[in-house]
Amino acid sequence: MKKMEIKLCDITDKHKTLIKEKGLSLDRTINDANTWLENNPKKQYKNLGLFFLNWLKKSNTNLTQTQRLANIINEIHGR
């Protein structure tokens, strides 16, 4: 059976934006997702990028509402 693993080359701009908006650590989030994939070998995903995007959407945010709003405003104004 092929080992399923998310690598840095699988990360797109959408992933990076979600990680920044939620204030998550990229390495820790990838490790958590890879650990889940290892512990659930019966789940085989054809698209790891989509799996990781959904993983990020469901993950809890580490920022307050004010910090998230500041990140979004800075992103819009390019600061």
C-alpha cells in the first residue's frame, strides 16, 4: 500500500492563506494531518491537496476575532 503523506510541495496559496488567517503553524498542521493519515490507513485520498484544505477549514483558530480581522485588512492593503 502506498504511504499517504502531505509534503511542502503539496501546499498552495490557498493553504497558506488559510494558515495565516487562522494563525496556525504550517509544520505542526502538516504533522497533525500526516499523523491522522497514518492512523487511518483505510482512508485513501486521491487528492491530498483537497484533503489538507478541508483539514485546515475544520481546524480551530489560534487567533482572536480582532487579530483575524487585522490579518485580513493587512492582506487587502498589502502590508
